[in-house]
Amino acid sequence: MSQHGERVRSWWGWGYEDAAMTDEQVAALSVAVAGRLGADVGLEVAPAPRLEDVQLPAPSVEAPAALAPLARNDPYERALHSHGRSYRDVVRGARGQIDNPVDLVVYPQTEADVVAVLDWCSTSGIACIPFGGGSSVVGGVEPVGLHDCFPGVVSLDLTGLGRVEEIDRTSRAARIQAGALGPALEDQLRPHGLTLRHFPQSFEVSSLGGWLATRSGGHYATAYTHIDDLVESMRVVTPTGVSESRRLPGSGAGPSPDRLFLGSEGSLGVITEAWMRLQDRPRWRGSAGVRFDRFAAGAEAVRALSQAALFPANCRLLDADEALITAGVADVVAGGGLLLVGFESADHPVGPWLDRALELCRDHGGTVPADDVKLTEDTSAGQEGVAGAWRGAFIRAPYTRDGLVRCGVICETFETACTWDRFPELHATVTEAVQRAVNQVSGSGWVTCRFTHVYPDGPAPYFSVIAAGRPGSELEQWAEIKAAASDLLMDCGATITHHHAVGRDHDAWYRRQRPEPVGRALTAAKRALDPASILNPGVIC
């Protein structure tokens, strides 16, 4: 049993064992996907892996006596903490293949414990990888190649620091420990009528510290899109001391100290707590599903919405295949799009905002079925209609991905952001070229696109790939598709990642994207804050 809660986390796949697809569900999924991939595609379902079949080398380090009560080195803990949950990770996990096992997992219960672990690792030259919920999909927590450079590798699991420590109702902010997982964080805020309102897809198995360290993108499609926007101050333990920024609504006093650690992915320090800006829990909600005959027309409508200062909470445009697969909406014409638009407020009814948004959509050729327009007034209400169906499928998607892995199907996503003037070319180029790569590598498959977040100056397109895999060669096929897509994003002037972070998987393209002087500055910051270079080596710096 892991300290992630009473439910048991899957050591090889996404989320919790009791939420994984059953063998019967995976078998049905195999039939459905094979039919979509083509009559000549036959998919065989592999059994779920068993931990007892996994062979791990003996741990190469032991915790000192003072830390021993916090440390674990049993196979379950080591397997759980030795990789993230990307497609590549899950494929290897399904094969019972743990390529780079950590030696030890330490669960600090206080910030003093974190200091003690970093002191031990620094003086002993042991690599230390901060670990929140372990939901990284970019190789952010796997100790690739570290055993060749360090005598041992420790995973520092922060979930023991999971409390909301203090609430400032006047300023509407809270001091929250970094190990708080999404559901536990919200459960502690709910009695106060408050919410952080940051819901990434990984919400149930990711932590506040992980969101901050990776610059997570959350619930809001506009305005407060990134966790950055919700940070008031941070406290970070580094091997050379503790950094704590001052609580302020804003400041022009030099470079922001928080910005140094936001997105640093545990390479510069361990985030232990943060003051976060909160909101009153929403009372009024409104949502609708808008159909467009052309995806490009939907994109133009979204641009108009994002530049109209309406700030919808949800503004996600799905192409026809994405609408069918993730929302179960079959009436979007080929080449068209489905826009899910929604508003919420704790202060006022949102009907006028929704009406204006739908007016803009109609101006761009959108049609709005009356049954897909929903207005509710209830602090506990969830979304209904097409938006609610999409949200349910969205939350379940990683579990479905694990089922597809057991069927031998290649599943990959890559997300980016670009300015509006570049989007038409990027969308056409990426869709065509990645589809061509899929056909060459796999023979059959499809590429879909949706917007996850939008800004007045550009969208954040999210592409998904489903393709037939050759048994035993899925990872090589994935790598070809991944490289082709990443190269295209760079060539089109887009970003290598909008909210999935860099990790090890995106590192080569990240170094192409970032300015060379910034790279030198990060290297210097690494030397100053982590002289022994023991914090998540090989990531960011």
C-alpha cells in the first residue's frame, strides 16, 4: 500500500488499480479499435502485468538511521516510483520492464525531513528525484542513465506533505503543502466555500508541487490557464538553503523569484509549500456545444471569443474525429468541428455571457442545437449535455489509453501553442505530415486535433495519434512518430510543449527552443543552488 491513499496506485499504468479497465472491457475495446483501423488489422490483448514477475536489481544504497523510518525499498514502491505514465512508460510497464529502477523511496513528513534528505544526498553524491503524483508523461521522474553517474538514486515522494496549512479568507488565498494531491486539496478547501479551480487531466493523481514544478495547465481554457497565474508565493528547499518569496498580489522588484522555480521540474529545488490564490466556488454555470461545417471556421470563432474579453472557462474546439472519440458526438460533419464553450461564476448568472459567445459563434457559421445549451445554478452541480459527456471521457482517457496499450495500439499526444496567424499552416502541415508518418510507420491510424486552451494571440492545439502497432516494435514506431511531430512543431515556430513539461522526452527540442543565454543562466543557477548536481539530473539544466 502506497502513501498515496487508501486506494492502491497502479505500479505500471495510470491512476488506481480499481479504476483500470477490466479484461472484458479491454477485449471489447480491441474489437472496436481494430474495426476502425481496418479489416486487415487484428489486435491481440495482452494480460495485465504482475509485479511478482518483475525482476529488480538489489538496491544499491540504504537510508541512514535517521531517515530509515521514512524509507522504503520494496518492489512495489520502487516500481511505482521508477517511471512516469507516458505511452512509452506504460508500454514498458505492461511488459513488466522497469529499465531504470530507483533504489529507495523516501516519504518526508515535514520540511525538515526534506532538508535532511537533500543533505544526505548532497554529501553522499546520491541522485534525488522529487516525486509528486508520478503522472509525468515526458520522462520527468525516470532516472535514465543515473546509475552510471551516481552510487544510488532516491525518489523523494512529497505526498506526506499534503495539508492545507492556513487560509486567508480576506485575501482569498491559502498556504498549501506541495504534496497535496488534487482531490485532497479541494476536499480541504470545500468547507470554506473556496476552490483552487485547477483541474488538469491528471487531477486525481497529481500534486500541487508537481503542477508548480511543471507549469501545469488546468481547468480554465482562457485567462487562468496555467498554475503560474494562481501563485502568490512559494517556499523551496535547495541543497544550499531555503528560498521563500514574499506574499504579494504583484511586484516589480526585479526578476520574480517564483519564476525561477516554476517549470524547473525539481532540478533546482524541492517545492514544499505555496500560497495560492483561491476563488469562491462557482454557483452559476452555462455551457453549449456548437457545430461547425469547417474546423477552420470553428477556429475563427474561437479567435473571436478569445479576443472579445468574455473569458469563458471552457472553450475547447474538437475536430470531427476527436468529437466522436472523446465526446461521443457523431453529428459533426467530416472536416468540421465541435466547440464546447462554457462559463461559470460565484457572483452572477452567466446567461448573458453565454448568449454573446453563441452569437459570435453563429456569426462564424456555427449552429447550436437547443438541447446542448445548459444553464444551472448550484454550487455542487457538474456539467451536463455534450460538455458533460466530453468531460467524463476526458477524465477516463488515460485509463482507456492503458487498455489500448494492452491491445498493442500506439497512442501518443503532443500539444503545443502558436500565434493565430501561424495556426492554419501549422494545423495543415502537422496533420498531413504526422498522418503520413503514421501510414509509413504503422500502415493505418488517424490523427485528431483539439484546442485545450486559447489566448487572444493564439491557441494551444493538442494532437492525438492512434495507430496500429507491430507486436514488440511499438516503442520504435512511437519514437519515429514522436520525432517527426516534434521536428514539425519546431519548424512551424510553435512550442515543444504547452503544459506537458519538458522532462527527458522533450529535452532535445527544448534546447533548440530556448535562447542560448538562458541556457547558460540556468546552468549557473544549477551550480549555485545544487552544487553536487543531485537534483533530478538531466532535466531542464
